[in-house]
Amino acid sequence: MANSSLQEAQRMAHLLSALAHQQLTAEEKAELDAWIAANPDNKALADRLQDPGYRNSVFSTWKPDAAEVSLQRVKQRIGKVKERSFIKRLAAAAIILLAGAGITYFQLQRPNNLPAIAYKNDVGPGADKAILTLADGRKISLTDAPDGQLANPTGITIVKATNGDLVYQVSNVPGKNPEGGQHPLYNTVETPAGGQHRILLPDGTRVWLNALSTLKFPQNFTGLKERVIQLSGEAYFEVAPDKAQPFIVKTPRQETAVLGTHFDIRSYKEDLLTSTTLLEGSIRSTDTRSSLSNILKPGEQFLTNEQNSFIRQVDTLAVIDWKNGEFIFHNENIRDMMRRIARWYDVEVIFRDYAAGQETFSGSVSRYDNISQLLKTLQLTGRVKFDIDGKKIFVSK
């Protein structure tokens, strides 16, 4: 983002926060009214941030450290949000300021004399880690590999870029088996627990792969009728447009077809639901059990389980929180929350009693703090208690 855009985001975030808390001066109100009238997205964001229910969800478990909510912190957070959409960067900044305004409320409401987290050790956050398996069976650790060329199959150069991205550079060589087979040659990228990675596919599509995920794709799309890939786990896609060659993502419960757009798919075996969430453009998602298809609009999420499928409106920033270095919870059950946390920190979570597993939380924390800091934030609500022992996290009421 250019400096002018960054300054505008900071200014508008400040005004939106003041609006939500009814602290605007007459001059500021005139400035904000002009900005809201200039774009429907601006008005939608302003309306959302004035919703008391949404603000309460942000306040309920935000970090109770006032120093975290300085303007400098807001600048750092804006810089970390990599979305191209300016409105999404601005929303992130405004939410941080809103949460900062709610800190006093949160601190006054939390119980006194809370027990400290008992831990024999601490656990650091995940990092860029993955294994690349080539079509010939060779495995390359992307964690340990130096920057530069990793492999050179026929017509393809696979490079680890200086920023850690895995990049495929392809010449106009057909993607089918060079020995005469009719099927493409596949590569696979796997992330472990505590790992994530970014990939630039042969067609120019960008993929962010979350922890404990596997992406299987042709090492070259040239000459294929469709760009078909397989996903287990979670990934965010920015698909390179090509009307002549549809891009299809297959998971056990869903099949999603696009021409060129931005979307997230979450398909973990241990989760009850598989979800596809559209951020930009248009996609068709199909329930592979019933063959029921739906065309999604931006902001919609298609969910399937073993029996049913349905569409709902969602906060897309919360869906791709992991990509932007955050955990965002909207009235989320702690068991679901801890599954996400366990994948990223590579830990085992054990609930010591039934009641602790029934709690729900809303709020946001960084994915890049040690796990003790994240658990401390949740424990400050006075509703659950955590103990850390090695790679095990114990949760009790």
C-alpha cells in the first residue's frame, strides 16, 4: 500500500472508531460523511462498525494490554494485512481501534484473582514449513532448501524465491506424461502441524496453504482441458483467469469450479463441516454427495457435512484470519477454536471436564505470539483455565 493510502486508512479508521463511540466533532463528521458517500463499500463498513452486537463480539476477549492498541500498533497491523482490497485493510485497522476503545470495559468486567497459567514450558508459533514431492517421487524440504532452483523437470523450473515462496516457471511443454501417458504428472506440497506455505502454481495462480494441509496439482497445466487440483486441509486461492481452462478444486465433500477469483476452502478430516468462502468474483461449488450446485456471491460461504449443505453470509476477514496472521473468533465454540490453535502450534489439546468444552468466545489474537500469551488472553475471561505441559494443553473450567 502506498504511503498516501496507509495514511488514509489510519485517518478513516480513527474516524470510524470515533463514529462508533459517538465522539466525532462536527468537522470530523463532515469529513467522514463525504468518505461514506463516495463508495457503497465505505457505507457498508461504517454500518457494520456501528452495530453494537458486532462491537461487543470484538471487545469480549481482546488482548487487555493498552500498549498493544497504540497508533504505532495500528500501523503495524495495517501493514501486515496483505489483501489487495483497500476496504479490507481499513476494516482491520478500524477493528483494532474499536477494540482498543473497549479495553477498559473488558478489564472492568473480568473477574479478580484469576489463577496464573501453569506451564512447564512455552510453545512458539508456527512458521513456513512444507515438503514438496515431485512426480518422480523425490521429496524436497522447503523449510531447509536454500533459495534458488530446486528442480528442473521437463519444461519446468521449480524455484524457492527469496521470500520463501515456491514458484513454478513453465515453458510451453504439454503437461501430460512425456512417455505417452494420458494423465498429467502431479506434484504435492504438504504442510505439517505448525507449518504454512505459499505457492505460485504453473498457471500463475497463487495459493496460501494453512497448517496440516496437502495440495496436489499437475506440474504443468499446458495442454490440459481443466486445471484440476486436490486439497486436504485449508488453502486460500487467487486464481489466474483463463476462460478456456476452468480451475477446479476437489475435496472429499465439495468440488469448486472457477475461472478467476479469490476464495478460501477449509476441508479438514476432523472438522464436521467443509466450507468454501468467496471473497471476490464468482464460483460454482458442488456438494459431491448430493450433486447440488450453488453459485456463490462475494461474502457467501458454502458448507457441507455428511447429510446437508447450505449457504450463509460470513465475515470474510475472519475466514482468512490465518492468512493475515491472526486468530479471529466470532462466538466460536472453544473446541473448534482449540483445533485451529493446535494445528498452528503443533500441540495436543485435552479437555479435563465437559463444561470447559461448552464455552464460546469472540475476539482476536495474533498467530505469532507464543501460545502462553494466547491462552492468557482467553483465561482472562475467567471462564476457562489452561495448563501447559510439553506439547500438551490442558483445558478446565
